[in-house]
Amino acid sequence: MKKALRFGLALCLALSLAVPAAAEYKATMKLASTQSMEHPYMIGAKQFADLIKERTNGRIEIKLYPSNQLGKGEREMTEGIQQGAIDLLVTSTGPLGGFSPSINILDFPFLFRDNAHVDLVLDGPIGRKLLDDFEKANIKALAFWENGFRHLTNNKVSVKKVDDAKGLKIRTMENKVHLAAWKAAGLNPTPMAWGEVYTALQQRVIDGQENPVAVYYASKFWDVQKHFSLTAHVYSPSPFLMSKKTFDAMPKPDQELFVKTAYEVAKFQRKVNRDAEEDKLKEIASKGVTVVRDVDRESFKKAMSPIYDQFSDQFAKSDIEAIMNAK
Ligand code: EAX
């Protein structure tokens, strides 16, 4: 009996030592993005914050900062993640090559066939490796959420084939692969932080921009961009990033919870985005915007194809092919 008691006490002690500090760990975190609460980024963010709150019994609270509240663009906010000033960020890959160069491989035009292809690559070993590479930049990349396939919009002409767009001055993200692709296609691209785009379009400093339907819709671009062409020239993945400082400060079970929940929300968030796209497009058309659906995508693909060779010293052909041929 005595022995059992002693054993019991020892077990209790061992357990109490082994029990992670999770029960005591408390935190309030900041989650940012360039997008408003109606964009699927922030719909995903809200879902993530709610689930984390529920699953930690309120120990971890995530406050949402949409619409560029914590920085004028994604580069600035990613720097905030590195420094720990921002805890969580949903961002496109736009400026991320400056932090983790390997991620740029996803920015090649006409790399992905469709959403199923995207999911296969991003949720498989290639996606895992690209997320892990962020550790070197002091960033914990939790999962791939999405922005969607990007389309060209402008305020000058109805673009059906690449020749129609020649000479257009467009804003691109601060992304060397995108810049090169648009130059190769004969446009005049200029990189710009997201927070400056609406005004630049309004003041006609630029003629156009390219983004998925959800961004155009959430930003109410119909007043400043009358021509919308479904070019789907590149897929825009959105790594869900966390400050490594914040991640490392959490007890292990909370770290695991964050990774698991980020993956779970990735599925939900991509679905929300995809399911809403067609309705948004119809609404955009109803605002008097010319929506060109039958774009000659081959003409864009052909015009942009030389950039694969241009970057061959930075991205191995075999790695590009591994993505393209994933089935
Ligand atoms: O991530 O800067 C951009 O064009 C991005 O697609 C947008 O902020 C969403």
C-alpha cells in the first residue's frame, strides 16, 4: 500500500513536470493582412482566431488587423513578422523571395493547371519544403492559404490577347519573377506596395494591375478599373506566416495546435475563396465592368515563356518540372 502510494506520488510529480506549461501560457497576438474583412484572407483569419480561442479555452487571443493597418504593404508587414512586431500574417508570395528565395519558384506564370494541381503541390512534399525554408529567415510558415489565380485589369482597353495589352503601365507586386514576366509580355510593369495601388489607379499614374477576383472585389476596383480579363496568368499562393519569436515562445502543444489549425483552415479558406469567385465576377460585371472571359491565354503563356530560361540559374529545371508534372 505504502509502495503504491509512493509510486502514485512519483507518478503525479512526473506528470506535473511533464505537463506542458500550456495551461498557464497566455497570449494576445496580432494577425495582419493587406485585405479587408470580406476578403477570404480575413475570413480564414477570423476562423483561425475563433478556433484557437476555443481550443485554448481563451488562453490565446488573436486580434485581427485587416486593410494594411499594420503596414503599407506585404514587404513591410513581413519585416514586422521577422522582428516580432506582428505575430501572424496572411500574405501573397509577392515580396517573400526577398526573405526566402526558394518561394519564388511558385511565381512562374502558367505553372499550375488548376486548383486540384495547386492543392496537390502545396499540400505535398514540395509545399512542405518551401514552408520549412522560411525558418532560415526567422519566420515560421504554418501553411499555404490562397489568394487565387491572378487576372489582368486595366482602365484603357478590353484585353483579349497579349498584343492588346502591349505598352500598358501596370502595377505588379515587388516580385522579380512577375516583373520579368510582364516585361517579356511587352507591358510596362512597375512594382508597388499594395497600400498605394488604389490611389495610383485613381490618379491614373498606372493603367492597370493584376490580382485575383477576390482582391479586385474586396477593394471595389470597379470605379477605377473598367476592363477585367480572365488571364489566370499565375497562381497566387498565400503562406500563413508566424513570427518565429512568438512561435518559439509557445509551449509545444500550442505550437502543434497552431500548425494543425492552420492546415485545417487552409482547406476551409481555399474553398471559401473558390466557391465565391463566380458570384463575385457576376457582380463585378453588373457594375458596368467589361469582363473578358474568352482570353487567348496561350498568347500570354507564349509571350511570358522566355522567363523560365532567364531564371534557370536560380531555379533548377528539374524543380520546375517536378511542380508542372505533379499528378
Ligand atoms: O495578398 O499586393 C498584392 O497584389 C496582393 O495580391 C494582395 O495584397 C493580397
